[in-house]
Amino acid sequence: MAKWRIIALAFILTVPASAFGGLGNMKLDSKVDSMHKAGVGPVVFPHDRHEKAFKCNACHPKIFKEKRGENNISMKFNMEGKFCGSPNCHNSPKTFPLFECAKCHTEIRAAK
């Protein structure tokens, strides 16, 4: 019986999350106060869209840790070429640039 459990666990660990319906949109709002001061709302990350375009190991774990809350993503780090600003992501000609704020932030606000 234990042998089947090991086989089932191995299957679950090797099948990509997208095979189970994906993670969908992920709201990144851990720094919502600083975002509001900057005049923007939280980021909505379309994980499912990225799953269709890339394999998991393109980003995990070399750009992003897989556990929610462990990445400390910020625009400062993005602009320094980390996280979404990685040379292979939004700091490259492959997609839109980081300064197109409304493509990631859910709303643009007037800075207070």
C-alpha cells in the first residue's frame, strides 16, 4: 500500500499546476500602503497567462520563491532588474515595459 502512496505523491509533484486548472490571477497587495502613496492600487498577476507562455522553472525558483509572501517584491527591486524587472521579463523587448503601470496595477489613483 505504501508503494502506491509514493507513486501518487511522485505523480502530484511532477505534474505542473496548470494541469490542475492553474492558479489564476494572484493579487499582490502586501505593500498596499506604499502603493496608495505612489498613486496605484494592488497588482493583479495573471499567473494562468504566464503558465501558458512559460514552464514553471523559467521563473521558479531562480526569480520567484514559490511560497506566497517570501519574495518581497517592490517597484524598487523591479527597476533594479529583479522579480518582474528581470532581464528576461518586463525589462526586455519580449513584452510591455515596467513603466506601463496600469497593465499590472488594478487602478491608478491620484497621489495624496
